[in-house]
Amino acid sequence: MAAKKDEEVAIVSNTREHGRAVILVVLFIVVAGAVIAFSWWWYSRPRPGHVKDEALQAGRDASTFTASDDPYFKDMDGGIPLDKAEIQGRNTWIVWTAGNDRLWDQLVYRSAGALDFLKILSSNPSLPPLLGRDHRWEYLGLINDPCFEKATGPDPQRWNLWLDKHRPDCAPDPFEDEKKYPGVPFGARGKTVGPKGEKLEVGSYYGYGTGIVGLRLFPNPDFDDKAAAHWDAEKYYNDPNYYNDKNLVRPFRVGMSCGFCHVGPNPLNPPADPNNPKWENLSSNVGAQYFWIDRIFYWSGDKSNFVWQLFHTSRPGSLDTSFVSTDNINNPRTMNAVYLLGDRLEHARQWGKETLAGGQKDNKQFNDYIPEGPLTKYYQPPDTVWTPRVLKDGSDSVGALGALNRVYLNIGTFSEEWLLHFNALVGGKPITPIPISVARKNSAYFAATESQTPAMALFFLKSTAAHHLEDLRNTDPDAKKALATDDALVPRGKVVFAERCARCHSSKLPTLPADIAGITLDTGSGCAGKNYLDCWNKYWNWTKTDEFKKAMTAMVNQPDFLDHNYLSSELRVPVTLLQTNACSPLATNALADNIWDNFSSQSYKELPSVGTITWYHPYTGEPKTYQMPAGGRGYTRPPSLVSLWSTAPFLLNNSVGSIDPDNPKCAENWESYGDEGKDCLNPTPSVAKRLKSFDNSIHEMLWPETRAKDALLGDKIPGKIDRTTEQSYLKISYGYLPDALQDLRGFGRYFPWLVNEKDKMIELGPIPTGTPVGLLTNLNPLSESADPAERLAHDKKLLDIVVRLDSDLKKLPPHPSDEQARKVFANAVDQLLDLSKCPDLIVNRGHYFGTDKFLGGEPGLSNQDKNALIAFLKRL
């Protein structure tokens, strides 16, 4: 009996052990399966450093994208003769989009339909009345391609879109030749799609012409059978429920070249009709100073949407270049004219020395392509460059080619990788750097761009001559009259320029005196990086001496002073001296470990703090102080004064002066469009109009008391704050919401402050009329501190603001008044300012040199001297 019992116990025990083993095996299988599933998910999702661009995925490497040498644009830029390489450079500048059509298609959805370039390209009569080719210049400031004409109906070859047609009397666009420039057969390209069996073309890697210079059309690789069956061009133009659908796939994507923001009317040969220019009326490099971002990037023009209010802070000719890879600072900046590149490079040999480290050294230099000659002297291996600094904060400081290549990434090249490093448009996610080495390895488009930028530089060396008003004295009556009026003032104007302006705005300067002869503000003299500010102060003090002024005056009076003079310098001027808006020099994209880490030098990253600035409370006008951080921020490079007469308005954001002084309403209150924008349309870019804009703008510069004043605070603060022009909301159409939130029937019953069921919109607000735009856009969602306690405190403050605003908005009645909404925001203003990345909201202050407002220890100029200076500046 005992033996049998022992046997039974053993059986039970074995059974239990077996059961445990089975359970363990099952648990192991479950855990292993979970690990495998997670690993598959992790490795299959797009991760930085592990994605390839569409070209590489299609088996195309960089060598298959060669730059065209077709002289199609031979009449542009004064008809200058170009060799093969220079022609390739111009073509790259004007028509090469480097695969960025993918980004701009993505932004249609990420902007909830606000941005839609296919609408901007169209002339469908259902669109807002000033869109379309007939008013493209006046309303948008875009350049009509001279070889296109307006669409008069749907185009069956373009999926019934109303797109401009190539004129039969013009030579064919050579860049559309898909045999010579074969496109990328990715996704649905080259396949038969839709119920009618239509073929989606592969096209050329330059895309198709669109009728707008700088925008190119590409077949959309996502336009498959399902998308083609769903496509309805009539609904795309007329039915908001149709086109406001995140699942709608458009048959084309639109790519952007650099020329989109830089080709403009030639100041010396402007078109008689700016909507119908000829190629000889256009210049490749003058910048899009008539470009209206709010109208281009938000096609419907809904002013009650805060997105429009944000874009509207970009005055004509300016935009925030970091609006995609957002740094949560709204800082629109002008689109630069590119003048005298060769002379600028030569000037950089003395004033633009930078030290590179880490990924910065992965940038290509001229020496990688050109074995000998003048372009090889701007780099010394392994870590020294002499470079112009193109961005206004002087951050792109790794060499001229690196600056050009960064621009292509910024406008969407290799967006497969780029978009993984930040949360596009809205931020709120830690930003990480995009490594050049990764872009070169995983993007055929980026590698091809790198190989084409040396030719672009060669083109700029040939094409960036100044546009002097003096060249028109004998041919243009307006120029002749403007010059003859103040010829007698020029000699005195030269003296004033020498004594007050040349220290920042001349690339020809006297020899430094013996006691500061080692100061060239570069690494070799120990002045770059952490020691920069000390050297700057010594230089600035020297420029105030009689010795400097006497020597500089002698130089300005030389007959060849303007020859090869870039009329700027590669200095970094502290914003504490400039007193201009601090948001641009507070930009964070180029800081260490941020998105453009690889495109800013080590010297930039080691710059010291410029000290403390004064800013003003946007509701009380009370002056407050802000300590500018170190590490690169706080400086602005001086702009060139070349062809100043043709580049007004002024300051880094075009906020001083008017583009059209003949229209007083627009000059005084530029945001008042009137009926569909008809009150404030772009003027003709004629010599006469440019001169009037120059005169208006330069007077505001030198008599700052005449600048626009703030609508709320008037003379309490030194300038104007950009405020919302009417009550607005953050709006998102139902169709762009996640699928789980698509069915919102009855939602408004419980959340009346959030839902507009009539227009099928989620609406966050209201934001009352007169709210400072920067109060909301400059809110820092993430602490920059490495201290966990400080990060936690920041997050708590941010949560408190959100909870307070949410609670107060819930209490508002339906359709609240501005006054009711202001009470809600009044409770949060100080909290919002406390968490602002840039609390300085006055946009048109500063650059008070030569005026009584200047705080640098120099008296203001007399009116006579100011007028004499203007006479000389007009002739630059």
C-alpha cells in the first residue's frame, strides 16, 4: 500500500512538473512571440538612419541624375554668356527639385489642407477670384512662366485639372523630356490605373512645367487604382467634404526649386505687364520680394483660421524658413537677393573663418570637385573653412556648398528621413540632427544635389552682378529724374556713409591699426567662438575713432569704391547693439544637437551670450529684460546694400517701409485687404515703383518715429506688434481627423465650444481680435534644460496654461464676443510669456544707427546729412 501511494505521489508530482513545464513553454512562446512582434514592428517602422529615399528604393543612384546643360533660360539675367557648367548651375537653381515633391504632398495633409499647391497652380473659376494666372502677380507675387497660357477648361491629359498650358509658339520645355531625363518609376508611376485604364506617367526627373517659375509637376506614386477610381476633379475644386479628406490622393505632387523664392523681375529691365513677363525681364537671383506667403501657403484665405493669421505675419517678400522643422518661434525673414558672390567669397577669406568638428566636417567643399583655381582656397583640411554666412543669424557656417545643400534639405529633399527628426509644423517633439553622412548614403537625390551645387556656385559667380540705378540714367526717365534730383548731395553722402555705415556695410575696409592688427574676428586670431564678443567690441570701438573715419572716407571717395564691394561684411553683430526683433537671432535650429547641427560650425556653437535685451509687455507696454543665451544665438549678419534702391522694404523682415506707398491704406495698414484683397495688390515692379518704395522705406529707417505704431499701445512701445486682424480659431476639418474621431455626430451637443457641425470643423478658440500672434506661436512646448527638476517644472507650467484655457473656454457662450474671449486670454497672458521662446514681439524696431534712438554713444545725424546719405545709398 505504501509503495502504491508513493507511486501515486510520484505520478502527481510528475504531472505537476510537466504542467509547469508546459506553462513555462507557453509563456516562453508568448513572450518570444511578443518580442518578435515588437521587433518586427520596431524594425519595419521608419526610423532615423534606416530609411531610403524613393529614388534608391527604385534602384536609382545619384549618377543617374545629371544636370541639364540645355540653354533654355539664355535670355535671363541680362543675357549673359554662360559655359556648360554655368548653364547646368542655372538649371539646377531653377528646375531641380531633388525629390521634394514628396514633402509638399505630405504637408497638404499635415496642414489639414491649408497648403495645396495644385490649387495655387489652377485657374478653375470656382477658386477664390484672384487665384489663377490672370492675377498671379498682383495677388500672389509669383512669376508666370512666359511660355505658358491660362487654362480655359479641364485638361484630360492632366486628370481634368485646370492647369496652365504650354504655348505652341514657344520652344518645348526641354526638362520634360523623360527619355533624356528619365523620372523615378516608384509606386504607381508608369502603371495603368483606374477603371478607364489610364496610364500614370513616370515623367522626367525635372517634372513638368506648371506655368509658375520654380514649381514643377510630378505624377503622384500613391495615385493607384483605388485613388484613380475615387478621383473627381470637379469635386476637388468645388466640394469641401471631398477635398478636405485626408484619404484623398491627388494625381500629381508639386515640387519646388530654389528659383521659386529667388527668381524675380529684373530691376533694370522689368516687364511692362508683370503677369506676362518675357524671359529677358527676369533675374535668377533678386529674391521674391513681392511674394505673399499667407495667400500662397493658405489658398482659401480664411482669415478666421489662426493658420492664416500666422502666415499673415510674413510681409510680402518674407517667410519663416523654419516653419516646417519648427523651432516654435515665429520669425519671418526676407528671401535674400544674391549679389556679388565672388567678391563675398573673397571677403570671407579675411572675416569668415570657421572651425568644424564632428558631423560638420562631412560637408562637401569646393576642393572635393575642383582641383585648382580660386575656389579651392576656402577650405583647409581637416577642419577650417572661410565662408559667407547666408542665413540672417549667421548659423550656416560650414562652407558655401554646405549652405546650398542645407537649403535643399530644408525645402524637402530626403523628406523620408528629415520628417523623422521633428514634428512638422507644430513641434512638441524633441528635435534630433539630420546627419549629412546619412543623407549622402540613403538619398540619391541629396547626393545628386551635392554634385550639382558646385555648378550652381559657378553660375552665381557669373550672374550676380549689381543692378545699379546709374545704369539707367540715360535710358529710363524715372531713373534720370531720381538721380538728377540729388546729384549734388552725393559727396556729403559718401562722408556720412564712411563714418556711420561702412563698418558693417563695406567689404573694403582700412588696414587694422597695429594694436589690434591680429583681430580679424576669425579662429586664427582667437576671435571666433567664445572670444568673439571681446574682439567685436575692440573692432567696434576702433570704428568710432577719427583714424578709422578718415581712412574710410578716403576709401569711399575712390572712384572704384563700389567695384567688387559686396557692401556688407561677414561680421556677427550683437542684437543688443542692433535693437532689432530678437526672434531671428534666437532661432534654435542650428544649435548643437538640433536639426541643422551638421550645418553650423563649432565656432558658431561656442559664441558667447550678447547679454540682456529689453522687450515690452504686449498689453501693458511695460519694459522687461531677457537674458540672451549663449551657444550661437544673439547675432545677426549685416545685409548687403548692393542695389538697395530696388530691394525695399527694409529690415530683416521687410517691416520698415511699404512695397506700395502709392496706396496709403496698404502703406499704413498693410493687413487691410478689403474686398478679396483688391485693395492691396502687388504694384508693377517698375523703376518708378521701386524708387517710391525705396524712398518711403529709407525714410522710415532714418526717421524711426515715422514707422508704423502698435494698434493697442501706440507710443508706449517702440514699434508695432503683429496682432490677429479678426476673431480666429485653430480649425481642422473633420476629414483630416483620425479615423476614430471621424464620426462626430452629436459631438457638438457635449462640446459646443469645440465643434462647428455646420462647416464640419473642429474649432479651438476663439482667439480674440488683437491677440499678439507671437504670444501663441512662440510658446515653448519642451524645456531646453537638462535638469529633470526644471523640465518637470516647465511641463507643469504648460499643463496649467492648457487646463486654465480649456476650463475658461468651456464657460463661454456660443458665438462669444471678442470682449468675452479677451477675458479668457487675459488670465493666461503672463503665463504664456513666461514660457515663450521669444517674448520680443515688436517687429519693426531697431537698426537706429544715425538716429537719436541709437544707444551706441553717437549723436543722431542732421536731416541734411540723412538726405545726403540717402542720395548716396540710392546709387549703390
